[in-house]
Amino acid sequence: MRFKQQGHLLIAAVRDVQAAVRVFGALDIPLFQAPHAVNETRVDRVSSSYSNILYSQGWGNLGGLWGLVQCWVNLFRLTKPDLIVADHAPTAVLAAQALGIAVVQIGNGFELPPLTNPLPCLPESAGISAERLIQTEVQIVESINRVHSRLGVGKIRHLAELFAQTPRFLTCFAELDHYGQRTAETYWGPLLPDASGTNVAWPTGSGPRVFAYIALSGHEVAAIIRGLALRGARIVCVAPKLAVTERAQLQAEASIRFAERVNLAELAATADLCVSHGAEGTVSSFLLAGVPQLVRPPYLEGYAAARRIEQLNAGLVLRGQLTPEVVAITLDVMDSDSGYKTAALGFAEKYRHFKPRQTADAIANLLNQGFEQLLTQRSNR
């Protein structure tokens, strides 16, 4: 939106075209299918390190990586971009650098890991030895250098070198960085959506007001909803994986309203608790309103983020086998300790001047300045 307002022509390469239409539809942005690995390479504890993720996406062998890079190179040659903004698109970064196209990276702590050698594991991961980590990265670097050779680009020694060559915008709060707070990088804050979506009223009654965004299996969603119902909660819920029949059953058991797309800011202003699978936008939006969190993360990276919430004392992680009774007991723990609410309010106070659109505005303005410099350099050639 900011770039369009500044008069630039935007083209988007996206993995999920249908989702992109919902997001970009009104902006009339040309869409392309982004190249991605169809058959992932099996890797133990794939999300434990960025190297493992890259390996699973074909970076561990020349054939897989060369095919993906070729697709990106062809796409860039077709569209002729002056600047590429890469949102968790490492193969696009590799291809852009090989072609000498200006590129910047945007992402949260998990998407932009610390540039150490080797790239680190998530602090919560276990069982990955330093030797195994180095071995995986060596294979990836070998594949990159063979691709570089075919494209006439020089070699790199370490994986971090590839990503250190481009500007990075770390779009999260320091306290919620998956790897823990860093001193050598700037935190710009999350890219949160502007206030939009449907305004959904809380169910009537006197119980606690709970917003739940749970993209989990139907069984886990049902356990969480039933646990909330045991404590008389009034619930507004977004549960994209929950079947219609399951929704109907839960509506008969709980004081709940289901919705598809809600106005988070409106709900956060009056909510008593936020329950989620750890979605960054939801967590950040409700913490900014001083709302404690209850998180059931499905993956290791989500667990890493949820652990940061626990370290803030602004919420708890739902661990182990999930039952309504476990959820209800966890709610009792949080209700009996005002420290969770106090910590969430402290977070909100610290970032009281943060506005949802300020990160996008600041980054867009900086990139626009760089874009103008790029055009000036070309005109002087």
C-alpha cells in the first residue's frame, strides 16, 4: 500500500496465490506463483535450525537448489525489478544477489536468524550436536557455491555471508525474538495489519472475555474451548481448521461466537485473555493492549516464541496432553496470580507509543529513499 501511494509499480511473487488474492485483491497487484520445493527433503527436527529448514527445501543438493534458483532468475528477468523485498524468501535472495538486483530482507526473529557461524539452533531445541549443525551447513554452502559458479558469482565460506550482504529489517519486538534479544541488530516492531475485519461483540454474560485464534486440529480446539467453558468464559473464536459440525457442537456447550476475520484492535481493547497457537500478529496485538496470553504452539518455532512470553511472565504455554481439565486448571493458575496481567500491562506501557502502521511506514520511507538513490545512480551512468 505504501509503495503504491508513492507511485511505484508492484509485482508480488507468492507461495499461496489464493491467500494473496484475499490480501492484495483490492490493490490490483499482479501476482506470480513463487517457486518452492514440492517434495521436501526429510530432516530430523527440521525447525530446530535455519540450516535444517533450508536443507529440507532442497538447499542440500545442487539439483534441488539449482532448479529453484533458475525459476527465480527467470522470474526476475521477466519482471525486471529494480528492488526486491524478500519476506522469508531465502532462495529469492540468493537469485537476486547473483543477478546484482537490489534486495532487502524483512522478517521476524525466526525468519532472520542471528548471523553467526554456523547459523544457530533455536534455544529450545535439543539433541542437535554442533558437529551435525556444521555438517548440514557445509553441505548447503557447497550447493550454493556450485550454483554461484554456474552463475559466475564468487564463493562464500559460511552461510551467514549470503544473508549478511543485504539490508535486514527485523520486524518483531525484542522480547519476542525467537532467538532471544540481540544487541547488534535493530528491532523495528511487528508489521501488524491496520484496524480492519469484522467487529464481533462478546457473548452476553459476566464471565471472562477470551479471544481465541487457534489454527490447530479440531480435537485440540475442542479441548481448549471446553476448558474455557468450564470457567464460564465468553469466547470469540477464529478456528480455521474446525469443521462446521464441530463448531455447532461447541456452540451448544460454550458461550462462544465463531468468526472468520475479526477486528483485533477492537477485541483486544476489552479482552481479559488471549488464547492462540502463537500467531505473531495476534500475540503482539493483544500484548500491546495489556492482555495476558495462553499459548498452544504446534511447532518448535512457535514454542520458542511462546517461551519468550513465559519469560516476560505475561502468559503460559499449554504443554503436554491437552484436555479441557488441563486448560481449566491453567486458567485457574493465571487467575490466581495477578503478575501475568501486570507483566502484560508493563509490556503495553513500554510500547505505548507504538502504532500498528509505523513499522510499515518507516520501512517504506527508507526503501523509497534507497530506490530514489538507485534511480539517480542509473541516470548518471
